[in-house]
Amino acid sequence: MMLLRYKKTYEKIAMGLLSYMPGDKSAKQLQEAIHQYETDEDWQLYLAKKEDDIIGLIGIEVKDDAYILHHLSVNPSYRGEGVGQAIVSKLQSLFPAKKCFATNETESFIKKCIEKEEGAGE
């Protein structure tokens, strides 16, 4: 699996994946989220690609020594396969010197990832 930086050509795919996030999924809110990633250089959106399929996405806001995980979504066909955790790991390898922070929407997933990592290390 690899992470691709978001481009306008991926807009419909990205909006579809964002719609799987919990909370308000109105078209207007999805468009506003995409617009944020397109116009603010501190907001970065990555698509997870496995073979020829886009299977998930991750969206962050980059700060000086950290990044905030705003969006994380996996295509329902790939859930339960560790894809979300793999996406978070790939992102951490892109920003090894930065600490990851979660939002209310992404906090429970990040905690699960940390617990799995700690459990695997024992």
C-alpha cells in the first residue's frame, strides 16, 4: 500500500471516502473539507492506494512539531483488515519527527492503533 498526495482529479473519490466518516456528511460539508485541503498548505490529504484501488484516505493539519489527524476513512470493503492502522503507520513514516494528535472524531481510532502497537511489542 502507498499514500498518494491528494490532487483535484481525486476529488470525487476523496469525497466518497470522507462520507464514511462519522458525523455530518452533507455534500456541502464534504465540499468544505475538500476545499480546506485544496487551499490551505498546512492541511494535507493523502489517499491510500492498494494495487489499482484507492482504499482509504487520511487528512492532517501540519504544525511546527506535530500534526493533527482530522480525517481517516477506509472503504467498507477493506475494513477489519488493518488498513486504517497501516495508513496511520505510513503517515507516521512521512513525518517521523512530528507527534500525532487526534480530534474528537479520530481519537478513538488512534487509541486503538496505539494499543495494537503496544500489544504487538510485548
